[in-house]
Amino acid sequence: MLRLGLIGAGRWGKVYIRTIEEMAPRLRLIRVATSRPENSWKDLVASPDCDAVIIATPAPLHAEMVRACLEAGKPCIAEKPLCFDAATAQALKEQADKARLPVLVNYIHLYNPATRALKKAVVSAGKPIRAILTEGMDLGPFRADTGTLWDRCPHDVALCLDLMSGAGPVSDFSAAGAFPDAQGRPEMVTLRLGWQGGATAWIQTGRLSPQKKRTLSVITDSFLFHFDEQAAVKCRRIPFDYPGRTEAARSGPLPKEGEPLPAPEKPAPMEVMLSAFADQVEKQAPLEGLGLTVELTRVLEGCAKLLKI
Ligand SMILES: NC(=O)c1ccc[n+]([C@@H]2O[C@H](COP(=O)([O-])OP(=O)(O)OC[C@H]3O[C@@H](n4cnc5c(N)ncnc54)[C@H](OP(=O)(O)O)[C@@H]3O)[C@@H](O)[C@H]2O)c1
């Protein structure tokens, strides 16, 4: 049994509480800390009763709390974003590697069985990725401490980096934003990421859409793979002649339906993530490390500079 302490019991912390209850007896929630001084998070981290810690507080607190967990010898899950600059991400990675302690940053869509099924289909098709398109939209959540770039884009960038792992670092990127909030941070953000091999990712995120959207499309020379969290058929594979698309279009409209790919709806992504973390802590799986997070933070820090925020 893994005994967990949770820091932050707000909207998202409550989802942790529910999921951990459902995962008994493998997981058990021992302590919860909030901003109330009588439930100090430092006491929780130091408590010998907690084998590992979950950090679901506002983003500016994550780095300090992860550092304290590592100093106390505790594996931890941190909500995204881990931090706002690559130097801090790199320092935390080195601290975690040295301590040989798992630190998992929760990019929740990486633990969705449907996006995993899509990735598996892309990999088994065996062709290089030419393009990735993602959309992550909703109305809110509006947070005083984090704008769209750092609140929503980590999900999209994590999906792209995970798909492109092995292609080297992002070699160039650009960013555009619109509709600044009171602190000048754009509510809608578009990012373009490029890799040396010629692949490009196009990311559209925002919190001014009345319609919740989470889509991911991956284009190779022969197929378009598509995931849509809101659709009845979540994953599809559509035959698509990407290099010859203009020629192919002459023979009639492209079939957009394609074939459904098996996309399991269960277990819930948070359950998959907690189970992967428990495996890491119990050393049944290799340490995941913070490599993806360092690269993600480097890219978003660069985009923040381009957006002048
Ligand atoms: N991965 C995902 O899909 C996903 C989805 C939603 C949110 N998140 C992330 O989860 C985090 C929390 O979001 P939320 O929507 O749950 O926020 P929230 O509703 O504002 O809850 C924040 C929690 O943190 C606690 N807190 C604030 N300052 C603290 C401090 N100094 N010490 C200890 N606890 C403190 C608050 O305590 P009080 O209860 O005393 O106010 C509250 O319980 C954010 O980083 C967000 O990005 C991730």
C-alpha cells in the first residue's frame, strides 16, 4: 500500500481524493494540507506516515514544494506546470536524478488510454510524423496566477513532445496570442513548434470558447490519425496521401471518416497516472525523469518571451 499526502484540496485536489479512494487498498490518502496554517504542507512533507506527496496547489508553489519533497526523500506528483523557467526545471531534474526519486508532472492527456492507443497506431504505422495539430479549448478556468500559455499549453506541448520523442529537441518555435487579461496575458494562444527533420506542430489553446475541445491529429505520409475527446468515436485512422494530397483531391473528396481505432475509455486518465506513479515508487517501472518537462519548460519560456509576458 502506498500512503499518500495531498497538498491542495481545491477543484482538482478533490478529483485526486475521489480517485485515490477508488484505488484502495493499493493507495491510501493519509494527510491533506491546504492554505490553512493548521494543516501546514511542510509538516505533511516531513511526516513519516506519507510515503509520497501529491502537489495540487496554484502553479507558482509547485517548484518550491517539489524541492522540499526531494530534500525530505519523498517521491512526488506535481501538477502542471512544474515551473516557469528552464533553469529551475533543469535544477529539479538534477536534484531528482541525484536522489533517484520519481517526480511525475501530471500532463493528464499522456495517461488517457485513447491518446495512448493513437500513439501506438502511429508508431506501428512506421512512418515519420510530418505534422501534429492540437486543440485545447474551454471557457476558463480563469486563474489569477497563470494565463493560458502556462495553464493550458503544457498539455498540448507534452502531447507533441511525447509523440516526437527521439526526434531531438524542438529546433524553432513561434507564438501568437490575443485577448489579453488584466495582467496582459493572452486568453487565446497559438504555438508553432518545428523539429530538425521537418515535422511541425500547430497548437491552438484558449479559455474563451463556450465549447470544450480536446483534439489531436497526427499526419504521416500515408495516414491522418485523429483523437477527439468529445466524439462518440474517439480515435480514427484516415488514409491520407499527404505529399500527393493536391493530386489525390482531383479524384474526388477525401474520405474523412476513416476507420475507428480501438480507444478504451477506462481506466480514467488520473487512475492510469496514479498507477504509473505507484509502479515507479515500487520500482517496478523505470524512473520517468523530468527530461520532457525540461524541454517543455524551455519551449514555453521562449514562447512567453515572444508573447512579451
Ligand atoms: N492536469 C490537469 O488536467 C489539471 C486540471 C485542473 C487543475 N490542474 C492543476 O492543479 C492545480 C490546482 O488547481 P485547482 O483548480 O484545484 O486550484 P484551486 O481550486 O484554486 O485549489 C488550490 C488548492 O491549493 C491550496 N493552496 C493554496 N495555497 C497553498 C499553500 N500556500 N499551501 C498549501 N495549500 C495551498 C488551496 O488551499 P485552500 O483550500 O485553503 O484555499 C486549495 O486547496 C493547478 O496547478 C492546476 O494547473 C491540473
